[in-house]
Amino acid sequence: MGFEPGKIRWPPLRLARVSHELVSVVVVSPLLLREFNNKEEDEVRSAGRAIGLDVHRDFCEVAIAQDGEVRSTGRVQTMPEALELFGASLDPRDRVALEVSGGAWEVARILERYVARVLVVSPADTGIRQARAKTDRLDARTLARLLAVGELDGVWSPDERCRVMRRRLARREQLVRARSRAKNEIHAALVRRLVGRPPVSDLFGVKGRHWLEKLDLPLEETETIQACRRHVEFLDGEIAAVERQIAAEALRSAEIKRLMTVPGVNVICAATFMAAVGEIGRFRTQRQLVGYLGLDPRVYQSGSAPATGGHISKQGSASTRWALVEAAWSAVRQPGPQHAFYQRVRARRGHGIAIVARARKLACLFWFLLTREQDYAHQQPSLTAKKLRLLEIRAGARTLKGTPTGVWATREAMREGERRLAEQAEASYTRMVRDWQAATPKKAGASVTPGRASQKPSRGKVARQTTSP
């Protein structure tokens, strides 16, 4: 029984497609079976139309792919009422695709009630940015065409709770940056008038404010400092309000409280991580999570040359990487396995690379804690209790300030005992690494491929060593 070729209407064929096997290439012939074409057309027809939306602030460009043809159908105003009417005109079997943008999630929320599926895709996965001709109409047609042939993968859609936490954390970040700019403007005014370093550690504390009031400066500089101080005081109140909302939500999250058992991790770091990741079950391994956060090193390989590693990819959420690095700074100052790991990497690669490696290890640790639903094994219970108590106070709980409790000395003794236990855990980790290194063959340095490492020292850091302490 022979094969009868048929004419291909849609989609355009690829000449070759690499399969999942390592050395297997499947060549797609321009001539396919007629019955395969009929089956494919029946599936596309039963799935409904493929609709592409190019979303702008004032309008959405609409394109529809149906029966192998793509056509533009005009524009729809980006207003809730107009989008509701547009959604009511669609078939329940239709599918809609649009790129991630400022209002994409709200458009998707409105349309998802009327169609079978709404797909929000990343602009980096569509290839629209690299197109030679780029217009709103062509972009919408491209989305419709890719959706019709099944070439689009949607990004993960956060639930309402995760979305609200993301917005609050983003607003807090913007407020903190605005407060830093106002503080820097005060420092700049002091530098312009050759005022020496303030005699206090906190220029914006009680003693620092009294010192600023006593300065004899020109009128314009005094006006600048007073205006910036009022701005800082206003932003302090706004930051405290949004942090109160974040703390109240964190107290209801078992995952955030579990991550806070790790020394050096506060509520902002834990909440930022959970807001970016959402459901930890989306990641089968910790390597997938590290790649999602952009903490995995880039790999370069061509021809017969071995693979070499480069800088981290920096894909995903930049604020989450910043939070993990800040937590790593604090974690390495505490005794324990984290400090030992930092010292070991620092001896070979330098301080900067060691901190980023510690942030990556922290993300892996978070994956294990959330997947196994266990608290950190080397936590300091009194420190964890203190962080949770401060979290309750920040959420609005009544403080016990001025009330004698008689447990201060007991807490200090417990804290000292826990630090000694952490030092023992650090020594145990160091001995384990030393035994592991003695049992494994030595290599020239750290690289993707054993024996293939850069012989140059880290830029501005100590030179690499062949062994680690």
C-alpha cells in the first residue's frame, strides 16, 4: 500500500525538526499523506478560530486565523465595555493569544469567560522583535498564525493572591527608591557646602535630624534639606503602610514563614521569592527553579570544543535575584553551613562570585524546604521566634514595650547556645567538604567541563586555586 501525496494548505512546513533524542533528526517532507492533512484540518476546525491581539493603551489590533487563512478584522478599544462586547461576539471554542504588556492580564481576565483559552505569551518567544517589517497589523497576524499551528507557549498566570503580593512589593520597591533619592539629595547638599561627615551613624535618626537643624547653610540649601526631610517623612509613612499589608499577608502564608526559618532571610526576601515563584510544584527540580530565576550560568559550546561557562543568564525577575543576593549577604555573616560554603567559594573565585553562588544555593535550599514541607534544619529557634514576633508587630499586633517580662537574660543565653550549635554545624560541613574533595580527582579549576577552566584570575579578585581550604 503506497502513500498518496496531498497538497498542503496551512501551515507552512519546516524543512527539519530536531526531536528530543540526542542524535536523531526527523526530516519533514513537503509531501504528506492526504488523510493526515484531513485529520489535522479536522482538529484545527474543532478547536475553533485562532485570534491574535496586539494590545495598546487605546486599542487592540485583531487578527483571525481560520481554515488556513489569516485576516485582519480591525481594532477594538481597550476599554472594559468594548472588550466585553468583543468577547461576547466570539465563539466558545475560539482561542486568543496576546503578548505580555501592562494591560495584558486585565484583557485576558475579561476575555477568558467567553473563549476556550486565553494565552498570554512572552515577546521573546514569538520572534516578532526580530521581524524586518513590524506593524500592529503584522504583529496581530503573526500571533494568530503561531497560535493556529500550536507554536505558542503561554507564561504562567499568577492567581489573585500572588498578583496582589507582586503589586505591593513593586510599590514598596518604588517608594524605597524614591526615599533613597531624597536622602541622597540631602547628602549632595552637604557635600556641595564642604560639610564634613556627620557625627552620628544615622543622619535621619533623632540625633541626625537635630544635627541638620543646627547647620548654618545658605538659604537655598536649607530649603532643599527641609523639603527633602518632609519628603522622607512622608515616604516613611507610606512604606510603613505597605509593609503592614505585606506582613499581614505573610502571617497567613505557611510558605513565607517556613522560608524565614533560614538565618538572614526576612519577610521581604521570602515574600518576593514566593510572589515570583507562586506554586513551587511548577518546578520538578531545583535546577529548573534556578534557571527560572536567572541564577544559572550561561554555557558556550561549539564544534568539538568542550563546554565553558560564563556569567549568569539574568533571566526572570530581577527583584527576586536582588532579594536573594541581599539575603546571602546577611546569611554569610551567621555561623553555619552557609558561611562555610561562602568561604570555600571565595577562596577560589573571589567575593563577588561567592555571593552570587550563595544566592543560587539559597534558591535551591528554598526549593527543598517548600517541596519537602520542612523547616530549615540548622535554624536558630530564638532568632526565628524573634523574626516572627517582629512580623506580628509590623502587621499591627500590640507591643510589650515597657512591660517587664523577665525573659531577656534567658533569650540571650539561648541565642548564645544556638550560635555555638551553628558553629558546630559549620565545622561539620567543612569536614564533609574536605573529605569529599580528598576522595574525588582534582581538576584545574571550576568550569562546566572538568579540566577545562579559565586560567585567568577573577577580575579584581584573588586568583583561583587548585585546592580549597
